[in-house]
Amino acid sequence: MKILLYNTMGREVQEFKPIEDGLVKMYTCGPTVYNFAHIGNLRTYVFEDVLRRVFEYAGFKVEHVMNITDVGHLTDDADEGEDKMEKSSRESGKSVWEIAKYYTDAFFRDTDRLNIIRPTVAPRATEHIDDMIALIKRLEEGGHTYQAGGNVYFSIDTFPDYGRLALLDRQDLQAGARIEVDSNKRNPHDFVLWFTNSKFENHAMLWDSPWGKGYPGWHIECSAMSIRYLGEQFDIHCGGVDHIPVHHTNEIAQAEAATGKQWVQYWVHGEFLLMNKGKMAKSAGNFLTLQSLVDKGYHPLDYRYFCLGGHYRSQLQFSFESLDAAKSARERLVSRIAVLREELGDCWKEAIALPPSAAGSKFLERFEAAVGQDMNMPKALAELWQLLKSELQPGEKLSVVSAMDRVLGLNLLALPQHATDSSEDREIEELIEQRNAARSRKDFHLADEIRDKLSARGISIKDTPNGTKWSRTL
């Protein structure tokens, strides 16, 4: 199966050819665990999961490494702003270590619910400080660093190819070019490898180093941990398009300056999820979490289906109307496939174990062509729908559906959840009425008890101006 991917390095679609036959070494930028991942973040992880599934479908073994940034970095990629972990700690009253664990666990709960395959290795930055220090030493020995104001900087002038991923103009990289000049920097685009002069008092995360007690810059962690687990050269590096101009540009500079080798063969980036015509971002306050969608009655896989409906390199506009359409489409898919299962009875498992028929293979060939052509998932979904509308026998259809779902990751062969018995619905409504009555007479203790009772049964309630709404959580 041929796999074509758009390589940001070069801005062209290229046929994927691994460094080592049969093996794909893949690094993806993971979360900074100071808050919940929003659905814009999760769109990136869905696209990366589909990419991994395409490789595995094509017969490759995938070694997938994704970092967990549990060392606070600044709110601006270019060494400006406030430390995200410290900011969250101050606002919550929890230690930075507690925050890191809490949001790491929350992140993996979300990705599990989206049926995202967990990475082969998910190294935490705090556990790899020695690797970062070792890489900075290599850069220092190669003449790529300088110390100023108590910090260790990477000098971009020592790396002639700096900025080629982002197509940055060398003249724009000279001192004073369009960004605030840090008086410690020789060039405003130089970046910090190690902070010893923290901008914040009583900084919680500090380590001993040859340059003094401090903490690493953000960019160094990805280079250090990818080299640790994947070697000095590997196949694929993924992330969001916002990483191209600074983070990934700086990663390339420090990794290739240290090793003298081409670090990554293919750079694959996902576009933004937009909300109200703007990028979804925690800093702007216009973000939704996966749980907020669940609380509104959506299944997490409704959101996965929504993401598959747009090409990963195109901006995707979010609205609840479009999510409703995805929810309806996914439920129709699952219902149709459930009918096929019922027609086959207990033989359905035998059917999916068989190779597709000649007629079924034609649908599968078109599906494979779509996913192999730079992951054209909208076209791949269209092939799935055409299959279900075809005259193929139920067993033939299920065999192809099973193969397609290895890439789609929608759990299409699972039985749909049956509607809850109306008597249980009435009981839930009665409990909500009792809670509302208790609140009216200011018996908040009883109201909280009823809420907890409903929560224990997997019922989420939300008080709105139009009354109390409830939904089942997963």
C-alpha cells in the first residue's frame, strides 16, 4: 500500500519511505499538563492517531513517542510570558507536581474515550532532565551556545539552515526583526536552552546543572527525549501548525547542530479547529473540553467522527450544528452495522475474520487509496457509506467494515447503546424534581445528596435558565 504525505519540509506531497524497512519511528508533541486539553488540541491527537493507524494498517510496526510536558514553560513560545505550571499552581492552590499528575491523567482519559491508541512511550520531561543537560553540553562543545544574564542560549547564527521549515527569511532573523528584543540575546530569535535566572520568585521546579540551578527551556525537551527513544534520525515528527515557526524550527536547529545529521525525514502538521472564526485557545477563554461535549449528551466518538469529516490540513470550523450532524451520521452508521450483525446472528465474528470478497475488495481498494493519499478521511468515510448502501451480502459488508475501522477507529462493530427504559427516565425526572424542591426551600444538603446519587448512576445534571437538564455520562 502506497502512503503519500504532505511534508512541511519542502511543502509538497511525498511518498513515505521509512529509514528502516517495516518500521516507522514517529514523534508527536504531547500536552503541557497545566489544564485540560481542549477539543482543538484533541483534533491534533485524532489526526496523529489516524496516521499511526494508517501505518499499522499498511503493515508497518510503529514506535510512537509522545512527550508529557510536566516542566512548566512560558506562555509565549519565544521565551516570553508567564510560566504555565506556576500560573496554574497559584490559581488552584495545588503544587505543580499535583497539577501535572492530575492533568496528565485527565489527558489520557480523554484520549482513551476518543479511541486514540496510546503511544509506545510517553516520557515525562521531569524524568529526562539529565538527557536535556547532556544535549545542551553537546551544543556547548560544538560552539552553538553562549551564556548571558544567567541563562544559556542557542545562537541561531551558528546554524546556517535555521528557519528552513518555516520558510523564514534570513534578513528577518537579524537583531530587531519584528519581535521584542531580549537584552541578553545576541539575536532576537536566539532561544533559551537552560534558565538559571528565573523570572519568578520561589520557582518550584529547579535542577542542578553545569550552568547553575535552574530548569530547561521548552524546546530542548522534545529534541532530547526523541533522540533518547528514537535515535538521532527518525521518520516522522507531528504536531499542530502553530509549532512550525518557533517550536519545531528551534527543535531542528538544536538537534541537527548537536548531531550533524538530518534529524527528521517527514514533518506532518495538523491545522486549527476554529470556533467563532478564531483559533480555539485556552488563553482566549474560547475553548471546550471533551467532557463539556459529553455533558451535553454527545458521545466522544461523535467528536472523532466530526474530526474525520475534515482533512487534517484544512481548518475545521466547530459548531454544535455540525457536531449534531456528525452525531447523527455516526449513530446511523452504528445502527446499520448492528442490523447486519443481527442478520448474521452468532456468525458475524466468523464473517469479519474472512478476507473480503472480490466485490468487497473493490470498496476496500478505494478506501485504501483515499487514506493513502495524504489521509483523505472525508473520502474514506464516503467509501464506507457507499459500501453500506451497496448490494453486498451482510457478511461481505462486515468484513470490509472491520478492515476500514482499523483506520477510522470508530468502534463500528460495537452494538449501539439501547435507549434506557422509560421507567428509569421517570425515576430520574422525579429525583431531579425532588432536588429542585430542596433547593427552593434552601435544603442544599439534600440537594447535593440527590446530585451525588444521580452522579453515581452516571447521570450528569446542569441547571439552566430553562430548567434542569440531564444526560448520561460515559
